[in-house]
Amino acid sequence: MGEMSEFSVPPLTVDYDGRWVHVPLSGDLDEWVQKATAKYSATHGGNKKQIRALLAGAGEIARGAKDSVMALVLLPVAAEGIRALVRFCPVDMSTVGEDDDGWSALIGDLTPNSPWEEDAEITEMTTKAGPCRRIIYRTVEGEGNTRAITENVAYAWLFPKYGAGVYMITAFIGLGEARRWRSALDELAAAVELEQAP
């Protein structure tokens, strides 16, 4: 596609099902928690006090990450708690020239070197917003039998028209959780699209 444009945040939107709750990154957090709790419990049932606490915690975490433009939490069953917090983060790619260089730079930023890290698993995907790369990489902390494995899952899009890339990122402690919810993440990524101007 040639040269990148000047950087601007791509107008992304995503269609998601009832397992996901959108976390607004601005506005009155308490007011959102009350409304979101009522809406979630009306649809899914569950303990309102627990749901309120889960959403309040997720809201604080999501707002603490200043690089996000959108955040969603995976909350299929309130009693099981939040399974994932997914953040959408734009990246300035305006200084990158050709498409292939853009993908390499975008993916390279996600896979920093670490002595315990395995090679990243990269899968090409098709989404409503265009081509996407799913990047899975694991990090291990600790020594001997007390090592904890974190599976980091990121989806990356390149938008030359906006001079930008976008990451959809989350992480799981333990490989079982990562495998259990990977299809939900894939479905969410597939539904990401560029909002069309009216």
C-alpha cells in the first residue's frame, strides 16, 4: 500500500455478544458500574454485589492503562469472575514505509526478548476491519517448580490510511484459561471493523 499517512486513531467499532461488557474509559465510573450491573444481572442473573465489585475493579484497571481507546471484559458467568480484560491500543506507525515493514514493526513491538520466552505463534486472520495477525507468546516467571506461565494474546491490525496500527491485547495466567477462551477472543477480533462515516 506504500507510504503511511500521518497518524490518527482509526475509528474502530466491534460487535460483541452477551459474554462481553464494554468498559467506558471516561465519564462517571460509579454511575456506569450501577447501570452495567443492573443490565448484566437482568440478562444473566447472579449476585449484584459481586457483579458490582467485579465491574468496579475492571473499570479502574481499564482506566489505569492510558494507551487504550476501548476496553471490554469477558464475563460469561458472574460466579466465575472476569475471565479477560481486553484493551484496544492504537500505535503510531506513520514513520514506517512499506506494508511488510509495518507488520514486522507492529509484531516486533509485542514480542520483547526474555530468557524464558518461547517463540511467538503468529496466525493470519481475516476480520471485518481487514487483515489481522494473532500473536501468542508466553512468558515464564520464577524458577524450578514455582514457575508461573503467562500467555499473552494480541491481535494486530495495520491501517496505512491512518498511519496507525491497533493492538487488541489481553493475557492469561495459565495455559488452560488461555485455551478455554481463545475462541471467544478470535470471535471478538473477527467482528472488529472500521466505522464508516455517515
